[in-house]
Amino acid sequence: MAIVYVSLPVPLRKFSKGAAKITLDADTALNAILQLNNLDASLSERLLDETQKEPKKFVKIYLNGKDINKQGGLAAVMHAENTLEIVTAFAGG
């Protein structure tokens, strides 16, 4: 495990008491996302599909600024000081 960071978009900060960046102890991207449930039990459900193994279609995840899908998906290994950035799409009219 390593101390890593997760950056949350504004719409998800209501689940983190307004925090933009969360510090976690995680070894993979999936583990980091699942640990977000410690902030709010429904947070991973908002980000992951029903299998809890893939991001939902409207969620993009970046590991150190690079698309997680090009780095092994949610199984990507995280090292100390790595940052996951979660980007959610939103619609408007």
C-alpha cells in the first residue's frame, strides 16, 4: 500500500465535506475508489458499474494525468504520491 491522492470533481465534493483532494492508503486504482466509501457509502456506486470493476460510462479516471484505461484500467498499480483524478460528465440544456 502507498499514500496516494484522489481528486474529486465539484459535484462529488458534497460527499467529502467539500474536500477537493482526499489522501488514502491504496495499492490499486480500484482499491482507492472503493476506499472512498469511507466518506460516503454510495460513492463507489456513483463511479463504478454494477460489477464494481469498471468506471461508469460517464466517469473518466486519470492516473497522474493519463487515462487509466491505457494503464491497466482500475487494476493499475498506484505508488506513493500518485494522484487519481475523477472527472464526471454532466449534461445541461
